[in-house]
Amino acid sequence: MKSSLVIVFFLSFFSCKGQDTELLWEENFDGNTLNESFWNFELGNGCPNLCGWGNNELQEYTKTNHKVENGLLTITAKHKDSVYSSTRITTKNKFQFKYGKIEARAKLPVGKGLWPAFWMLGSNIDEVGWPKCGEIDILEYVGKEPHKIFNSLHTKNSHGNTINTKKTKIDNIEEGFHVYAANWTETKIEFFVDNKLLYTFAPDELENDNIWPFKQSFYVILNLAIGGNFGGPEVDDSIFPQEFVIDYIKVYRHKN
């Protein structure tokens, strides 16, 4: 975490499988603009270094496909004049943390070709690259597979079409808001939806950075992709616009 970042600690506690925690950071999307002391916009189509954002995605990311209103962040995917557009934001170099529980309360967009995500990347990505830095996918949903949530880890040993993943069917997942969470310790990462444990990643070789790069700080990413290797290839243009709505993000640190 950057030394210049001031974090206010809150007296908010809960138990995660017997683990006491306290609230380290929260984003409630108050006001009517995104707080850029915490958030960065990633813009364009990823070119020239990462065209299609590494996944052959179709959208261009802008600063205008989102709004902050009534305590909600709404990212809107649009299709106009043959151009797909959306928004992608990160906390890189502004808020990063190591170990704890992170959760977001969010409502999914629906339709073939959509790919909303709430995820994290290792803070050393500029030094070692992806997937060596590690990736934690707390929420991935693809419109072509309704009623299913994906939780995945990407590492040097398992990336691309990762083996460290779980797909869970949840019949009402498109209806209303749900809480998506990951509990990250020195030895395992657990994934939850609405406090129900869906998947645990707990490898034996924790000293091997190619298997367990999760012993450094990570930063947060929110985005709504369109098409791509995972979300596509087919996109139903009749669905647009579609909204990915985030109520809050909270990060808790473990007390024991």
C-alpha cells in the first residue's frame, strides 16, 4: 500500500469462519462523481500494448459510460454506430492491500456478449507482468451462460484457461443485488456469494511464486467487458444499453 494513502479504520466487525476482522476501507459511491483519489480510469481498446485488453474484447473504455448517483456506481455498456463502449476502473497505486476479506454488493447486467467483473491484480504487475503477478477473480459473469457465477485464480502455473476455477449455478443471480466476496489469507482464498462458500483455493506449494503469488498487495478492478474470448464471441446487439450497478465495496483486515 502506498505510504501516502491515508486509511481511516472503522469499528466494524464480523466473523469469517471464526476470524475477527475490522473494516479497512470502503467505497460507498457517495456524491455524484467518482473519487479519483482512489480510482483510475483505463481508457480505449488496450492498443498498442494490449489490444482487445488481452482477450479480443470489442469495447472501448471511456470516462462517460458511468455515473455515480444515489450511492450507486452504474457502468453502462452501449452499442452505437457499430462501436461498443463501457467503463473500466482500478485502484492501482491508490489503494492496495494484502490479506483480508473484500466484498461488493452488485447487480448484474444481462444478455449474450456481456462480461461484468470484480477482480484484483498483483501490485507488481509492471515489474513481472501477467500472469506472474497473480489475478483473483471475485466475480465473473458471462451473459451467454445465465444463472452461473465464475470464481477463478490466474497464476504463472495456471493462466488463460485456468484450472483453478469454479462455476456455480445460482438460479436467481440476475435478480436484484447480491454480495460477492473473497476471503484471502496466507494459505488460501475462499469465494462467497451472499455468504455462501462456493470455492476454495488452497495449494500445498505456497513458497512457489508460480503457484501462489498471493503474498503481496493487490489492487481492485471493476469493469464491464463486451465479447472477447470469454464473454463472446457472439454479441446480441438488441440488449443494449445494459447496466452493471455497484452499491459498495468493503475491505476488511483480519485481526488474528
